Amino acid sequence: MKSCIVQLLFYFTIETGSSTVKILFASSDRLLPGQDASLLCSVIGSITFQITRWEKGGTALNLNDSRYTSNPKLTSLGIHKVTKTDTGLYRCVATIDGAEKSGAKYLAVLVNPEISFNPLTVAAEGDSVTLGCPGTYFTTIEWTFNGVNMSRKPGYTYSKNNAYLTIDRVSRTQAGQYVCTAINYYPNHAKTDAPEAVVHGPSNGSVIQDNPVYLYCNASGVPPPRIRWEKDGVLVSDLGSSRYKIESEGKALSIDGVLTSDTSNITCIANNSMGASSDYCELRVEGPPSPPELIGVSITVTTIPSHRISMFANWTIPFDGNSPINGYVLHYREKEDARWSVTPTRETENFKAIDIGVVDESDIIGYEFYVTAENLRGASKRSRIVQASRKDFIFITPPTSSPPPPPPPPGNF
């Protein structure tokens, strides 16, 4: 599995006289609590400058705080183990030719929304009732009534971020369970990303039947994306197979004891409020072929000068088990014989002619046949046994040659 680190660079252009100065402000701007933040600041140009301070929310940071780290020129700022209080707008302030210029970037520490609510509200018919879900760290509230999304139904009034819902005149049909769900899409000026999904699976996409397979979906985005898995366009959760298991909060898919029927495109789909992304793995499971089917057997007995038996058999070309078939083996025996004979070489075509040899006519009872196919992963199960009895034989008696006629009697000359 390969990985890469991407640094995002954000440029702010400032005009200072005849010179154009770019302030570079790079940041890991979306973090989980406990992670470290790293911000960089630089002024690019031919003029002299001095970075004087870092600010958060318009207030200068105390770089003596043990959670902050910087260098003597203040070109970097590190924040150790961020918390939700570190969310805010960070600004690098520089003096350029006596004038202060700055660049800024928003750092979002991603936390779950927090809300409070009154679990029971009693009202009389005709009253005006307000239901509320006040809280922090969310951008909007979604409401459902008895499990159905309300989607701003008429007869209701909503506050700016949907935190409060007012029923203008309560009726009996509006009595029931109202549920508020807080959603955090993160501040509008914080960067949001459509998801990116990459599936990691078997190195060449091929596995051998009966082995386990483990697929991993490396999905990222802001807000964190939801992940689902599909097999040839069908949700894995709808397959009804206990061999398919979704693990690691949806990011991993394991398949126990794979079968050739598991050969498919396995797709990981990641989506969030900004969009969707998908990637797939071409999974190919290789196993022995399916058994061929004998479709024709003929036995010919040539009676002169002795009873000589030859036979011809042909069969269907079966499913190859996702690995090319490299040969067929025809098995045959006389009826009532416990031992099977095989063709001396593995056939690459789906037919075979065999010369059994000379036999005693009294021994000709009948024959039985079956065929198997082989590939690199093994031999198939045998085909059904086909029987050929004496009544099915084709007997051929070649014509005997007549003796030459006697010479004519001598004539008189």
C-alpha cells in the first residue's frame, strides 16, 4: 500500500507600490481533537520584511504558552494537541516597508455538535408552541415528525439555523414525536472537500478460491464521508451473504472463503455534503473448471479380420474457473470393470478418438465414460458417466476381395 502527504498552499496577493508581494500561509486546517496543527508564513518578494506576530480571532497569541511553538523569525506556528477552543481564524502579520500586511487561514477542530432540549411539551389545541434544540458546534438542525423529515412543511416557522421550530396553531394531527438532529458542516469560511476514495486490494486483482480477501477503502473529505460498498452495482449489505463483512467503520470489506462467483467489480463509494467519489477493484477468483458434459459417444467394431474396437467422444467446453483450461482427460472402462483407464495424453480440444484394440467378441459387453477438465488451479469434478451398451455399437464388416478370374483357355493361333 502506498501513501502520500499533500501540503496545501494558499496565496494572498498584496499590492505594495510597484511590487507584488505574495504572503504564503500553509496550514493543516481540519483536525480532530488531540492532533497537532502546523502553520507556515512567508513573504515572497525583493523587499525587506519582518513577521511581527501571530493572531487568533484578532488577538495576538502568547507564544510563551507551552502549547505553541515557533522559530525566531516567526515563520512557523505549531499548536500541540488541539482542542475545540483552537478553532478560529489565524493570522500572520508582517511589516513590509513600514506597513503592516497579513494573511489568514481558518483552522477547524472537528467536534460533534452539542444540543439540549426539553423532552416533553404539553399544549392545548390552537396554542402556539415553540420547540427548541439550542446548542453549539452545529450549522443547522434537521427536524422529523414521527420519523418523517419535515422539510419546512407549511404551518411551521423555523429560526435562522432551524434550532427553533414554532407551530403557529397546534392541531391534534400535529401531536407526536418531534426529533431534532444537529448537523455540523463546519464554518462556511472553513475549507470543505468533496471526498476522495481509493480502494486497496490484492496486488494483481487475482486470488485463489477458498482463500480470504481483504479490501480497504482509503476515503477522506470534509465533512468526513460516509462509505458504502457495492458488488457489480449491488449494495454488499443487500447480498445476504455472511461471507461478506464490512469492518473498520465501513472502510474495510472482508470476504471469507472466496468462490469463483465472487469475481466482480468491488466498488467503494464515499460521499458527503460536498459530493461523492468512488474507486473499484477488479476482483478475480481463480479455481478449478466446472465439469464438462459428454454430449456424444460412438463405438465402432470392425469385425474382419478380427474384432477391433475404436471409439469417439466429444464434450462441452465448461466454465474455465477464471483460469484458462490447459487440457481434458477422458476416462473409460469396460462395464463391470472396477478400474478406469485414461487417455494417454491430455486433450486440448473437446473431442477424442481412441483405438481400444483387438478384443474377443465374447468380451464385448459395453463401456462407460466420463471426462474432466484441468487448469492451473486443479481438476474439475467429473462429468456424468455415459454408458454405451453392445446394442449401441456400430459393427462394420469390410468387404472381402474376390479371387482373380482364371486365365482364359489357350487359343489356337
